Amino acid sequence: MVTHKQLIKLGFSPKEAGVYLTLLELGPSTAAEIARKAGINRTTSYDILESLAGNGLVILTGSKIQKYSAENPEKVLKFLEDNIKQAQNRLNEAQMLLPELLSLFSTKEKPKIRFYDGTDGMKEAFEDTLTAKDEILAFAVGADMFKSLGRDYFKNYFKKRAEKNIKVRVIAPDDPGSRDVVLNDKKELRMSLLVPKDKFYFSIEMNIYNNKIMIASWKEKFAIIIESEEISGAQRKIFELAWEGAKRLQAWNSL
């Protein structure tokens, strides 16, 4: 016996399959009879019957009392053949348009922005920095990041980054959390500069790597990754400027 699932595999919607099987079973019937047997409301049955009629699977007969009948089941094959032809035509058109679509795609590269929410989302954003092909440039806050994701997470993250031989340069406010991190700089392939917390405290993390910028807000518990050659290039220059300034601050404070 033909089942709903078998018809659905042929391209029928679930309701179309139910109505078509009902018509085969009942023979010529009114929309009300079909709706009752198929377990759907009459308004919906009209829409489905019109759809089936448009595909050549149902015919409407009668003048005073309109009844619907299923066409010869051989029409199902024609229905499928027509669908295949239409799909092939669309595929051919897509292939013809592909070169032009690719030219539009390649000539205007737009920045990509991804949003990560909550603790799990922030961890996912951090994991993306482990794809860095060169060093990571980072503005970081030790105490705040430990409060947000936990020391164990960052201990494991630092270990994975070092195992991938990804170096990092960090500028961070001078707080107890940052000082704890700095103690392991050599082992974790990190070069850190601490700046006075009272003048240069910032509550976000920013990592610049590849052509991306990852920004994490510890207080608002979200992160974003911006993928853009132009924006990442500008942020690299800003970081280098800050790096030179941080070195001078350290030299001044050591006098």
C-alpha cells in the first residue's frame, strides 16, 4: 500500500500526500468530504486541491456540485518529469550566471561580522584566535577575564596556543590578574607590557590576528569577530602605536 512517506519522497508536501491518497480512496468527492476524510479544514483543502490541480494530478468535475477527482496515477510520472525538467533548466541558467555572480562576489569583498553571546559564545570566539597564522596582538585585562571565563579555561587556552607555536604581544592594565599572567610569559610565548591601571584601564579584550579582530566584553558577556583586511590593518597600526607608547611608559616608570 502506498504511504504518505513514499509520496513525500516523490515531492508531495505532507498535506498534498494526504489529500491525494484520500482522493484515490474516495473517488470523486466534494472539498468538504475530502477535508473530513483527510483530517484538515475545508479552507486548507481548497488550497491543496488547487495546487494538485495545477500540477495535473487532480481534475474538477460537476456544475451544480463541484467534485474533485484524482487523475490517472500515471500523471504522477509526468509531474515528476516536469519537475526534473524545471530543475535542469534552473541549473543551466545558474551555470550561465555563475561567471557574472563570481565576478560580483570577488570585486566587492565585504567585511564579515559574527556575534557570540554568553559564556559559551565567548569561549567559541576565543578558540577562533587559535587559527592565527602569525602572532596575535592583544589588549587584555587579566582580572576581568579570569572572573568571566575562569582561570582553568585560560590556563588551557594559553597551553593550546603555545602548543600551536602562536606568539602574542599583550598590552594590559597593571592589576593582580595581569601580573599573574605575566609570570608565565616565556613559557606561554607571550610578550607583555603593563600600563598604569589608573590611567589606562579598559574592560574589554581585543585580539588582532590574520585579517580578523576579536572583541570580547567581559561585563556584557558577548564577543564579536570582524573579518576585514582594511579594519584589521588599521587596528594593527593602532596597536603598534600603543605598543611604542607602553614601552616608553615602562621606561619612564623605571627611572
